[in-house]
Amino acid sequence: MTFDDPRIGRLITLIKAAGHPPPGRGRIALALAMGAMCHLIFAIAVLSMMTAMFFGLSESFGTVPWPWAALANAALIVQFPLLHSFLLSKPGTRIITRLIPGPHGGTLSTTTYAIIASLQLAALFLLWTPSGIIWYRAEGLPLVVLCIAYASTWLLLIKASFDAGAEVQSGALGWMSLLGKIKPVFPEMPTRGLFRHIRQPIYVAFALTLWAVPFWTPDQLALAISYTAYCLLAPRLKEKRFEQRYGDAFDRYRDSVPYVLPKLSPSKEPKDGANPAQ
């Protein structure tokens, strides 16, 4: 990986532009406020998710009495995939761009989207009402092994997010582009890194985090089953958008790279220009 790598090059260009913002007090204040809000909520969501799943959702702040808690928890599960998928559609994208009043809603769309997604995840893991039932609590060597496995799945998710475009996945593209007063440059179709081996490494890595936990409860099992199903089905909608956006390039990529299970034989790195790379 070098500075010629587009994944690195885009970040450097974005950082340089944001590091020397053109004058515009209102624009700069808005960009910095959105950036701070985005990354703070993003950090809270990720930390709450990592912690809650580590303990099998046995600890949280939800206090809905049972049996109503089952409905509340079910609502928390479905709210993320439903809204998350809708906001990626054309009508959802139009709504995202209009949530910030004024002329900068379009530029800030990725930041706004990341804030909403982070709020959804934070709500899921912070407002969950635990069942109080613990089926399995790893101890000794199994605990060490599962902790290593759990950390590894998160590192895999970070790597997949980087390969897909760290600036988009983190929400930084919007506010940093606004700060630097440049047009947001979206990554092209991802084919590098983990995307050489499977087409949906982010969804696969996310699904793996659900199962590599040292605590098992009915709560964690419900979450793991429902979100694994989401991770297997939702990318089909994403690929329909890619097919419309990239046409033959995506068709060739889809024909040569498997969906979620990598081939046993190693795949070759696509040459520059052969397939757009994110």
C-alpha cells in the first residue's frame, strides 16, 4: 500500500483541503460542528456495540417491563436495517440532502447519514432491555480465545471499511469537503483489498462480530440470527444500485469475485482502469 493507492490518495487530498480552509466563518463553523457531532456519536455507537455484544447484551440501560420488552427489543432490531436501507435509496438520499437547511445539505449528506446510522446503533445497544438469562459465560482459555476472535472480527471490519472508503464509512467526507470548500469525491466501485476476495466484506465482517462473543444469551442469539440474515440479504439491494451505476464494470467484477465466501485459489489484483477501485 503506497501513496499512489487511491484509498490513501483520497484521504490525503481531503485532509489537505480541510487543513487549509478558504474563508467563510459560517461554513467553517457548520463543518466543524457536524464533524464533531458525527465522530462523537460514531464513537459512542461503536463502543456501545462492542461492549454490549461482548457481554451478550446482558448489560444495557433498557428498562421496559417484560413481556413488553420483547416488542421493544424487536423494534430496536428492525429499526436499523429498515431505515438504513431506505436512506440509501433515491428517495432516502433526497431526504438526507434536505435535512440540513441551506445550500450545504448535499455536501454534508455522507456526514448526516453517518450521524443517523450511529444514532440508530447507539439506540439499539444502549436501550436494549436484557432478558437476564445467561446461557454461557466463557472463562479461562476459552475466554482468551474468544476475546482474540472477537477483536479479530473487529479488525476485519475496520479493514473492510477502509477498503470501501474510510472517508465515506466514517462520515468524514461530507464535513471535510465542506470545510475545504471542495466537491465531495466519492470512491469508485471497490475492488481492492478484501474486495478482491469477496464482494461484501463489510457485511461479512459485521456478521462475524455477532458470533465471536464470549457471552451467550437469548438476546445475543436473536440479534445474531436477525442481523446475519440482514447481512446476507441486504447487499442484494446494494448490488442492484452498483449494477445501475457501474454497468459492465460491475458485471465483470461480479462474475469473477464471489458474494460472501472467498474462493480457495487467490484472486489477482485488478489493474488500474480495468475495474474502478474504491
